[in-house]
Amino acid sequence: MSVSSIGVGSGLDLSGLVQQLLEAERKPKQDRFDSREEDLEAVISGIGALKSKMDEFKSSVDDLRSSYELQGRKAMTTHPDASSDSEASGPFTAEASNSATAGTYDITIEQLAAGSRIQTADSQFASSSSSVSASAGTLTFKIDSTGDSFTVNVTSGMTLAELRSAVNNASGNDFGINASIIDTGTAAGAKLVFSSETTGAGNDLKIVNDNDIADLEHIATVDSTETTTYGNVTTINATNAQATIDDIAVESENNTFENVIENVSFEALELSSTDSLGNFQASTLEVGYDKDGLKNKITDFVDNYNSLISEIKTLTRYGTSELEEDGALAGDYMARSIQSGLDSIITSSVSSSSLGTLFQIGVSFDDDGKLQISETDEFGLGSGQEMLDDALDDYYDEIASLFADDDEGIANKLYDFVYEYTTFGGLLRTREQSFKDQKELLNDDRARFEVQMADYEQLLRNKYINLDLTVAKLQRTGSALNASLSTAFF
């Protein structure tokens, strides 16, 4: 009799009985497995969330570890024809490195840098389809001062339009030589124009008539030996950008003036405006502390710290009623020690900074254990906002020491503290792996339990198969006796 037919012989629901016995044996252990797995998954998820939030905080703190980055300078420009802020349009824009010295300068832009330009003479070519040369040869386009050059093959009968395309598509033309045709619509006819993007005095384009072909003397600027200069084209020389800084004339090969003012650069965009007499009107460049930038970094630090603390509080909270669940890391010693360690660093003193503590720049703890830059005066020293603004005005560079000192800087200490937990092999990652290993062991326990339950089920079925057979046999014997007795009486 097969296992599936248990109870058929006796008519008893022995299969149902086996299932009930199996369920009674399985449920307590299954519930313990499920509960343990749920707890492990919650802890693993909680550690993962905490680790992720600490990684974010570490990245934000990293921005405060460099004194150079914290001692930012800002270049602010005021132009005669604009309102008065650094974003206003004007003849130039400016940037200052963190090493720039504070100061104010009057600047005018009097000439923009330009590349050289060559154009063919009037009436030389009637239209773009006019032939350039009856003889084949080559033209070399070059800028002597830079060493850049390329050569174009001129075929017999090549048109003006074909030469233009050959120049623009030439191999080696990667330094900005552009050819174009201007059809004047007058007796001057069509003009072939070559323009160079290489700016600066002395960086002029030269076109060499490599084969000294007579027709190409109307295109080229010099002969093959470069000793004879043709006079058949019009050449406009490349120029420097010119400016004055406090009435001192300065020049640049391009429109960017680098370190003319030490550690400051400005880019000329257009000529300065002029007054009614044609005199250039000066714009003002002020190099000062980037107070807004540093203030934003400090407020971002406060926000990022509070975000981490909120995450820790959520993960470690205890439910206040049976309806409110505990956090995934409720009572966890490591999460609590992280918060304690962070608080200790935040309140530490930095002897290398005359400010000493974060409190001196208006950063304090609120009643919930989070950081704040208060808007109200709580201690008679001014609000947190006022204290921060005063520190930015009077102790700008000292703020950098407060955060970024190599030995005591608060940002450096916070970074190192968080790094110990979040780095590969760090405390949090090691603990996370420990719980993952426990979950793997739990899966092994489940597998062993399933094997045990299969054996137990087989044991029960064997037991009740024998019972089924015995009851069936007794039933058949009883039926036979009843039949015999019925025959004897009748």
C-alpha cells in the first residue's frame, strides 16, 4: 500500500491526523526561525541604513578638511552699466584663487585679442566658381610662432569654392584656420577670406606659395623661400588683448589675463563702455573673502550632522506603546557609542584656532541633541547667526583652523572617527557581516530542520500505515464473523 493511500483500508482520516501532528511539530520551531530571520534582517537593514548615512556624512565632512578650500577668496565686479553684483554682465569676468590678496582695482578693457585675417583683393575673382589657378601646386598655411602648419593641394582649374572646402577639411588644420567666401555683389566680386583663431601679437597666419605659381600669388602671402612678401592680399595682423589696471597698461595674447594681479584671473568679454568724450569707463574688481561660500559650507555641515543624528535616533528608538515598533537597532550599543563619539568631537576644543570651539561661531546643541545656528540670543552673546557672521568678518582664516587643523581640527577628527566605522573591514561593516553570517547559519538550520521533518513524516506514515492495515484486517474479520453468525441463525 502506497503512502498516499494511508487510511483507505480502515476508512479513518489517518492522513489528516499525520498532517496535524506534523503541523504541531513544525509550527513552534518554524515560528522561532521566522522570528529570528525577521530580527536579523531588521538589524542588517538598520546597520546598512546607518552605514549609508555615515558615508554621506563622511563625504560632507571631507569638504571641510582642507584649510585651502575653507580660505576661499571671491572676485566681485562692479561695472558702470550694470547694477552692482558679481553676476552682472560687463566687459570682463574674474576669479580669485584662495591665495589672492584682498584688494580693489579699477580695470578697463581697451582691446580684445584677435587672430590674423587675410582676404583676396577686389575684382580678383568674379564669383565662387572662378578658377584659382591654371596650374597645379600646393599652399602651406602656417603660424611661425607656434609651429602649426598644414598643406593644401591646388589642382588645375580648382574653383574658389573648392579651395575653401579644401582648406576647411585639410588634414592638420586643427589650430583654427577657417576659409570663407564673401560675395560682395559689387564690382569687387567674390573675396576669399582666411581667418585664424590663434590670437596675440606676432601670431600671424602666413600662406606660402610652395611652387611659386604666378596665379597663386593672389592667394598666398609669401613665396616658397618666405623672403618675398606678395602685396596682392590684405592682411590684418593678430593682436593682444589690452587693458589697464589702476592706469597701468597690461596685455595678454588671449582674452584671459592670468596672474597680472597675483593669483587673480579675469577674462575680457567686450570693450569697456566709454563716456561722452570717448574715454573708457573703469569697472571695479574687488578681491575679498568668500564669506557666503564658507557660511554655506558650515550650514551644510550642520544639516548633514543633524541628518545623521536623526537616522541614529530613528534606528535606536524604543516604541512608547505596544502599537509602536522599536527601531531596528533599539538598544544597540554601537549605534549609541557612535552618537556619543560624535557629540564628544563636536564639543572638543581646538587650541590652534583662536576661536577654540564651534560654539564661538554660533554652532550649539538644541534640546534634541542636534546642532543649530540659532536665530535668537540664548546666552547674552548674540544669536548663533550673529556670532557666525561676526566670526566670518573678524576671524575668517581662524575658522579654517577650527575645522581643518591636522591634529585637532573638528572636521579631520570627525572624518577619522566615521572612517573607522565605515571603511572596508571597519566596525560597522564587520558587524554587518557578522549578522549576515548568522542569517546564513539560520538558513542552514532551516535546511536541517526540513530534513528532520521529512524523516519524522515518514516515521508517522509508517506507524499509521501499520495501524491502517491492522484496523482493516480487524474490520474484515469482524465482517466475516457477522456473516457467519447471520448464516447460523437463519
